[in-house]
Amino acid sequence: MAMATMMISRMMSLSPSSSSPASSSSTPLASQSLSAPSSRSSPTNLPLRTIPGTHGWPLVGPISDRLDYFWFQGQDTFFRSRMEKHKSTVFRTNVPPSFPFFLRVNPNVIAIVDCKSFAHLFDMEIVEKKDVLVGDFMPSVNFTGNSRVCAYLDTSEPKHAQLKNFAMDILKRGSKVWVTELIGNLDKFFDTIESDISKNGSSTYLSHLQKFIFNFLCKSLVGADPAVDADIANSATFTLDIWLALQLLPTTPIRVIQPLEEIFLHSYTYPFALVSGGYQKLYNFVEQHGKDVVQRGEKEFGLSKSDSIHNLLFVLGFNAYGGFSIFLPTLLAKIASDKTGLQARLREEVRKTSGSTATRLSFDSLKDMELVNSVVYETLRLNPPVALQYARARKDFQLTSHDSIFNIEKGELLCGYQPLAMRDGKIFDDPETFKPDRFVGNGKDLLSYLFWSNGPQTGSPSESNKQCAAKDYVTQSASLILARMFQRYDSISGDSSKITAIEKAK
Ligand code: HEM
């Protein structure tokens, strides 16, 4: 279990820690007037530049880059060092998986690591997103019932609209119980932490957190209570951790047990058979207890029953459970380890707007919690839970960075590394620093440059784009978690795996 959890928490890579910003500039755009990012607002006076970098010799280039990426440098240094070497935020490189057992995967990409270039990845007229969720490599469709689920479909495929609308409908339907389920299950999570601390002096919370995430999402998205099936209640999070890890291992840096990782974890794909029993139990559970949602998929969105269930499971297990399992430990760690007085400021804002533990929270309560919301946005900026976004050029086009224009050819794979793009010094003042108030007041203008959801935070997910269907649910849920935390506690101490002390609200 610990192994699976570790794989998941690293599956799309956590926060970078080293220093230099994506682009340094003495005058960030943040202090100038800002307009929404657009891939087509190219000033004509920028120089046309050949994309620097190389894919190297066949086989040798990809293997050398793979070893740097997974072993010698790690993901963050891999992208930073190449950006510095080429003095460019757009460059050619290879990303794993690659030779010897991934013969049909092409590791050649054009890396993009500044905010302005990154915005091209959202322009569905110039890029396509077919089967590139995690790069040129695509996990076997056996993991999703032999069906290509929503996240792998391009917007030009008619089924994308059907499935995206289904996902947004699930959320809309779930919104009626979302806050109640979130707060109810969060309270159980906090009760467990309190009991662990009183028994053992601290609480190693990841497995408790994953239970909370799964239970609240299952009730909200599937309309089913895991408690009605003891087997699901006990084993669902373990099954999902393994299911996620098996799909993502070939692309996931771990950097704990090299060279064994290179030999055993990054050299071939693992078969679905290893998790098929557990996945089938989840399928049966959704079929039996999520009938209303599954039938909506069939009747309102023209899906087959099995497509409805496999897509529901992907949204629940991969998008939602996977995403929150990476994001929430980072958020909790940020708050629980803070020594700057941020907790006192958050507590004051929450209590001023929402009173004590007895006051019911709602999405509306968040309107007056500017600092709480800003802390959530700033955590997502510095630690985007999905670090890499890929897109393939739909046609030849010109990509504009802050200082150059590059010719991109139809079919080339663009690989956006978000942790660097979100530290772009031309957009964000003091980009490496966690500034809790960054998005307060006029700082809200910067939301059009916050890209964790595969689109600007000011954008709207729709059938015509590939932005996360739950863009607002994710940020609002995180804000509600912080609000509830400071309704219950005066202070909380810990890190991304342990809570060591809590002081109840007086
Ligand atoms: C912290 C939690 C979450 C994170 C970090 C996250 C992140 C993302 C990202 C980055 C993408 C775009 C991937 C790409 O194309 O490169 C995406 C897509 C998607 N997400 Fe989320 N997500 C989260 C939660 C959720 C939830 C709760 C749902 C529930 C409905 C959801 C549904 C989707 C769907 C359906 C797509 C595919 C959109 C499309 O194909 O047009 N996500 N998510």
C-alpha cells in the first residue's frame, strides 16, 4: 500500500525545488497591465529563431535523456538545465519512455517552459489532443474496458463532446450534495487524526486522506455510498492506487531505488491482469449502486452502458481521486508547516466570515475568503498536480514565446512543463516564492495565467476545449477544506505525510 501511494503521489511529479525562474525579468507583466494569454497575439518585431536543442542520435539520444530524466537529474533539473543551456524556453529534447521495449513510442518532443508559449497548448485550432494525455505513450485501453475515455479524445472526435458533457453533468448533479459530503467526510478524517494523535502522538495521514477523498467523491459523482459494500469500502483506494500506478509507471519519475527502477519499473508496461479483479469489483459496484448516473449517460448522452461506467470510473478514479491524492497532501503540508503567521491570518478570515464550527459552509461562503482562495491558487501555481501537458501540432504554425518566434511543423509533439511555466518571472513577481496574497485584490488578474487545469483559471471548460471539467470544483473544494480546518482548529502542525499536533478552536 505504501508503495502504491508513493507511486501515486509522484505519478505526475510533485513540486520542483530548485531556483532559477522560467524567464527572468526585472519587470514582470504582473506589474504592467495584463491581458488574457493568447497564442495568437504575436508581436511582429520578435526574431524568428530555429528551435534549439536536439533529439540526438537514434536510440542513444533518447536513452541518455531518459537516464537524465529518471535518474541523474530528475524531472525539474532536466527541464531547467536544458532551458539554461539553450537560453530558450522552447527547445527540443526527448522524454521517456523509450528504447529498448517501447519501440513504437516516439520520445522526441518540443519542450515549452514559459507561460506565454504554454498558452498555445490550449488553442484547439492549432493543436490536437488525441491519445497524448501522458505523451506519445498511451497506457493500454485494457485499463479502461477497451474504450478510449474522454481524457484521451481530441475535440474533433464527436465522442469527446458526448463524454465531456456527461462529465460536466455528473458534476452538476453532484453539486447538490458536494459540500455536505465533503464536510461530513472531512470531519471523519479530522476525527481520525485527532484519535491517532491522542493514541500515538502523531498521525500518518495519507491513507486516511485517500479514504476521505474516495468516499466523498463516490457519493458526489456516482451517487453511491461505499459503505453499502464492505469489500469496496475496504479495498477501493488500494485498487485505484495500483490501477493508477500500473498505467503511469513508464512515465513516472521515482528516484528512490535506482538502478532497479530503470530495469524493473521504467523498461516495460505492466499488464492490466494485475488489477483486473479489483477493477471488475469497482465496475460491478458502479453498475449496481450508481444506476441513476449510468442511466443518464445512456439516455441523455447516447452512451452505451459500459462506456458510461468506464468513463465514470476514469473520472472518479483517475481524474478526481488521482488529482486530489496529489494536490491535497501538498496543500496540507503548506499550511501545517507554515511558520510565517499564515495560519493566524487564515483563521481570522474564516472566523470573520463563517463563524464557528457550527456554521454551515457552502460554496457561497467562499466569496468573502480572499486569502483562503489565494492560498489555494498559489499552491496550485507552485505545485501544479499534473506537471506535464502534451499536445500535437494540428497544422504548421508559429509559436511565440516572450522573446522569439518558432516554426512548428504539423505532427510535432509539444510538451509543456508546468512547474517552470508557472514560475515565469515575466508574469509572476518573485516567482519562486510562495506569496499567500498573490491572488488577492488586483492579484486576481493573474488568474488568467494560472494553468493547473490545462487552461486559464478564468476559462470555462467545455466540449470545445480540453480544460479540466472540474476546474472550479477543485479550487472551491480545497478552499472549503481550509475553511473547515480553521473552523475546527486554532493551529495545526505537520508536513505532507504526518500531522503532529492540533490545537482545537477555543
Ligand atoms: C485536484 C484534482 C484535479 C486535477 C489536478 C485535475 C487536472 C486535470 C488536468 C490537468 C486535465 C487536462 C489533462 C490534459 O489534457 O493534459 C484534466 C482533465 C479532465 N478532468 Fe480534471 N483534475 C482534477 C479533478 C477532476 C475532477 C474532480 C473531475 C470530475 C469530473 C475531473 C474531470 C476531468 C475531465 C473529464 C477531464 C478531461 C477533459 C477533456 O477531455 O476535455 N477532474 N484534469
